[in-house]
Amino acid sequence: MAQPQDLLYSKEHEWVKLDGDIATVGVTDYAQHSLGDIVYVELPRVGKTLAQFGNVGVIESVKAVSDLFTPIGGAVTEINGALDADPAMVNRDAFGEGWLFKVKVGNPGEAANLLKADDYDVLTKE
Amino acid sequence: MSGMKRTALHDEHVALGGRLVPFGGFEMPVQYAGILKEHEAVRKRAGLFDLSHMGQFILQGDNVAEWADGLTINAVGTMKPLQARYNMFCNPSGGVHDDVIFYKLDGRWMLVVNASNADKMWAHLNANLGDSGVKLTSLHGHNALIAMQGPKSLAMMQPHVDVDLDALKYYFCTEGNVYGKHAVIARTGYTGEDGFELFVNGPDAPGIWNALLADHRGDGLEPCGLGARDVLRLEAGMPLYGHELTEEITPVQARQTWALKMSKPSFVGKEALAGQLERDDYSRIVGLMMAGRAPAREGYKVFLGDREVGEVRSGSTAPACDNKNIATALVSKEAATLGTTLGVQIRDNRHDAVVTALPFYKRSK
């Protein structure tokens, strides 16, 4: 799948969609395919302040627990509650309905530390 | 993967898009279409597994049964012709070298051991031959093992086999031809479903594997990897060496005393196991059903109230148990009563788990 052009990406295979100062975060389609069937997601608490690239939770497949990092820092404003009952949504629609959480961006300059679509795409081919 | 061995079916796994990982010194498929899809195939229809990485040894001689009885916990001497029997080789402290299956074939015995223990067991058998006169031959890495597991196994296999599979009882085997090629066919498995394990010559394996998929993919037969195999065996309450059985965990602790024949006059580990049974103060394997959505994983600590009482040995989401999270744990005796609520430490929080009888899943009929 081609990487959506309107998103920014991290080396840990997360994506960020910026809408003013609210950032929506998820894992990429490449990540969900790598992980396999996702059975559980542990997301940061609403209100918690995250540091860019910090370890903020876990995403679990049938066999393995993987750390979840945040590609951007800020205070968590919302988490995707639908994933509690349907963690497989991340597999089905990683860039859409499988979003993980939203943050109010603390430092917009952090976006410069992220990859554009084409640069992230190179990572997925390595 | 350099240095890794390959089974006779390696090219087939690649062609099917299998995700290959190192296991027991071999490159093996952990999954193809995905663990959940493969799991569903086995529980509802049938799945095909390449188990050629497991150790296959041939034992010959007049004294095989008596010799084996001195080294194992279950009864070998009472096995009927063409019977298969689960067994364990223990160390003098009662811990387990490996869990295995013996097959009493015509004119010889076959012993199948875990892939991860093949080298250890080959050395152990050879070191303990004494003056038994037993002749050992290793087929490890030469012979292949294809397993079909699932409720549709009989219907899918029968047209291609020249023996009556319906007449083959559970934990018995026979010799026949599959697609015209010689095979030892055993009604054994590690999934809790009906199924057949085919022991064939390495060069015959790809033809049989491909023919079964060509003939039955349309009926819902799926190639299945080691990932699905682990979920299936855990649901069925079957121990996995390295998790519920180790050189330190005894068959008594692992609650496998059904396979322990203390009436045998002597075998390695008997005294230690007798002592353990008598004292009855040992930590033991229990089944756990997590109350919530977070899976328990190997190594997570287990608590009774504030007291740490053990650790998780295996854990997974269980599609056949309503997607609940199941686990096994080695816990102290006081924590092992059915129905007890224990706490499993998962990162920063302690999550409730109920001590549950094994198996978690039993096939219908």
C-alpha cells in the first residue's frame, strides 16, 4: 500500500495527521502487517503528557507484545475506545478507523523530526 | 538465515508466502495467511502442518521396550502393536529431558522428540544404551512429517490413502500409501482436534503436501504454521517443552501424572518423583483465565493477594474460548485451587485471573 501523502511518519512505523494543534496518531499499514493479528492495545491515559518518541503503551499480536511509541509530544486528548472491543480494526484500517490516540501538540517544531511519506516508504522497503 | 537447516518442504513454504523464523535449528513457517485464520481452519475444517523439524529416531532390537521403560515414566512394554503412546524421559531429580511419543511399528519402534531437544535426546539415548543391544538410527532432517489436523481431516485424507482411516483408532498408527507413497500414518496430534500425522520420506513430502492443498484448499484446507500450533495446543491444555515441562519442572508439577506409571519397578527419576508426590508441597502448573482483555505472557509474575506465588509459563488470546485470554502458570500449592482469583502483573497493573481446569477447549463429539 502506498503511504498516504498527507501524513508524517516515524521510524517506529507510526503516522501522524496534524489538524491545527491536534495530532491523530496510529501505526502504519506496514506495521500492522508485520505485527500480524492484533489482539490488544494499551493506550496512554487521557490527560497524560507524552514526550516525542517516548514509550507510551503496547500493541499486542497473538504471539507478541510490542512497545508503542508516540511520534509527537503533547497531552492526550482522546483515545480510540473502539479498539477495546475490536483491536483488529488496526489491522483492517490502520490509517483510518484504526487510529490510536490524539494529542494536543506541545511543540509544533517536533514535526520536523518526522519523515514525509516518500522517505518513510523507503524504510518499508529495507 | 545462514546456518539454519531446511525441511524438505522449504520451497513450498516460500511459495505459499510463509513467514520463516528459526526454530530448533530449522527455518520454519510461523504463519502464512495469519495465525487467527489458520487457527480457524484447524478448528472448523483442517490445517496442514510441516513438522519435519522434529526429531525422528528408529529403535531396533529385542530389548527396546525394557530399555525404554528404564528411562521413561510411562509404560512402553505394555504397548500393543501399532500403538502410539505419550511419554517423558526424566533426569534423576524428576525434571524432564523431553516429552515424546513412542510408536510400536512392525519390526521396529519410532520415537519422535521435540525439535528443540533433538540433539540433546540423540546424545541421551546413545549415552544410555548400556548393554541393551538396542540399535539407534536417526532420521532427523531426512524424514518428513506432515500433520493434518481438524474435524474434516478424515474426509480429506481418506480418498488419497489406501488404508481405512476410520478404523484407525486414536493414538494408533498404520503403514500405507498416501498418493502412492509409503507413509507411517498415525492418528495423533497436538491441537485437540481429530487428525493424522504422516511420516514420509523427505523427497516424497513436497508432492504429498502440494497434492493435499491442490485437492482440498477449495474445501478449506489451510497451510498452518507454528504460531497457530502454539495457540491450538494451549487451548487444548497440552504442555509445551520449555514452558510447562523443563529440566526443572517435573511431570508431577506439570499435572501429567496420567502418563506416570509408578508401578514400573524402576526408571530414572522414580525416587525423586515418589518423594515429590509424598511431600505434596510442590509448585504446580495451573490454567488461568484472565478476567480482562490484556493477555498474560510468559514470565509475568502471579500474586495471591500481596504474595508473589509464581509466574506465567504460556499465555495467549484464545479464539476457541470466545477470545478470552488464557494462560498456564507455575504457582505454589496454596494458589492452585480451582476457582481461586490470582493477580497477574502486567506492566504497571495487576490483572485478575481465575484458576481454571485444563483443557480450556475440548472438541465436540
